[in-house]
Amino acid sequence: MFDVSFSELIVIAVVALIVIGPEKLPKVARTLGALAGRMQRYVAQVKEEVNREVRFQELQQLQQEIKETATKTQVNFQRKTYELTQELDFQEPNPQDKDMSKEVKNKV
């Protein structure tokens, strides 16, 4: 994010020492460190929440795709079942099948 070299940090420390003074510098440094830590934690929380939301949206999309596939499969299965029942209901019996059924009845 920021490219700060060691020499630049030394310049910043010297300027801070001159401007703030040696008595207040430790307190200011602690305060800045605490603020930087809070900022890092906040950024990490925001990143985690964004990632969680993206995963949730992906799961919702996957769930929707599964529902669509299941519905298509169910409709296809019902259509095929209907076609088969219609085919079986409207099929005229074969004369040989009648003779066979008579033979089976006689044997039983």
C-alpha cells in the first residue's frame, strides 16, 4: 500500500521528536500504534464480512441451480412416465399375447 523505506522512517521519527518533543513522543507513539491496530482489525473484519457475503451468494446461486436441475429432472421424469403410460394404455393387444395368456391361465 505505502512504500516507506527505513531511511524515511528515521526522518519521520526525527521530525516527530523535534515537533512533539521527547516528553510526549512515547504517548503519541502508543496512541498511533493503538489506532493502527484498530484500523487493521477493522479492515480485517470488513474483508471477512465481504468474503462471507460472497460465499453466501455463491451458495444461494448453487442452491438455485440445484433446484432448477431437480425441477427439470422431475418434469422430464413425469413427462416420460406419462408418455409410457399413454403408450401402454393405447396399445392394442397382440393376438399372440391373447393366446399366451390363455395358455398361462390353463396351466395355472
